[in-house]
Amino acid sequence: MKGYATIYNFYKTTVIRLFRFIFFVFIIWLVFQNVSNNFFPSVPSRFSAPIQSGPIFLLSLFLIFEVFFRFKISRTYPSVLISENDGKDIYKSFSFKSLCIFWQSNKTSSVIKSLLREKSALFILDKADIKQNEVPLLDLPKEELSKYAFEIAKNARGKYVTTSDLLVSYLLLIEDAKKLLLSKNLKK
């Protein structure tokens, strides 16, 4: 699961997205050139027009990989439920999105910035009447944040550790220092 999260984070970087777009445009251009000018040698077919193999093959490979990424890698579920996890490797029970966000950066503050873009995190902040800019960005040990998120999800009888669990664990961990929840009349 960690490998999929690493691949996902690499694949979603701006440079790789730009490269994929340029490659896709280039392949489409090749197909267009091939159809209009017979640029590549043709393969005989049963149909009336010969099939141009080069660009169509590249386009097919590109589309196969995109579909594989979309439906296999980005929709991966955790291998172990929280109730079955013995606590030795808690990351096996993290949802794909929370694991990607968690491994995206080495700093907790960057993880929280990424979490604050998620709908579930915004929902929790809205229900707690906390504005996005009111959440202080402190650097805590990531291991402490992940262990506490795992405990919260386990106590709530969740199946997996989600982005909501990560945000709630962060808010509870910084409560002693910042008193954010106390200022909003929320208790621990």
C-alpha cells in the first residue's frame, strides 16, 4: 500500500502531469499525421482501410496505463481492517487517500495543509465552527500523529484510518498548546 501511495504521489506531481499531457498530445498528433499522410507502414486488415500500427499502438498503451492507474492504483483499499491490526504496522489500516497525504511530506504542517483541502476535513471544521485559517500549523512527530489517529479510529470502531481521523488527532494533539477547541467551546 505504501508503494501505491508513493507511485500515486509521483504520478500526480506537476512535472509528470505536464509530461503525460504533452505525450498524449504528441500521440494524437501522430495518429492524425498517420491518418492524413500514411506516415507509418500499414498493417493489412479485413476492413477496407489499412490500419496504421505505430501511433495507435502507443495510444492504446497510454490509455491502458491511464485506466490501470485510475481503477487499480488510485482505488486501492487497505489490506488490514483496524480491528484485525495488531499495531505493529498501523499503516496497513490507513485509507489510500490518508496514506498518500501522510507520505507526501516529511513535515506535519505540510500534511495538515494537504488535509485542509479535503472535503471531509472541511466538513469537520465547519461542524466545529473553526475556520481554515484558525488551524495552527505546528510540527509534531508524524509517528505520534499516526498512532493517535489509529487510536481514534479504533475507538470509533472505524474500518480504516481516514483523513478525518488524521485531522481530529492533530486537533486533539495541539489542544494543550493552542486551546483551539476550548476557545470554540468544544471539550476533549
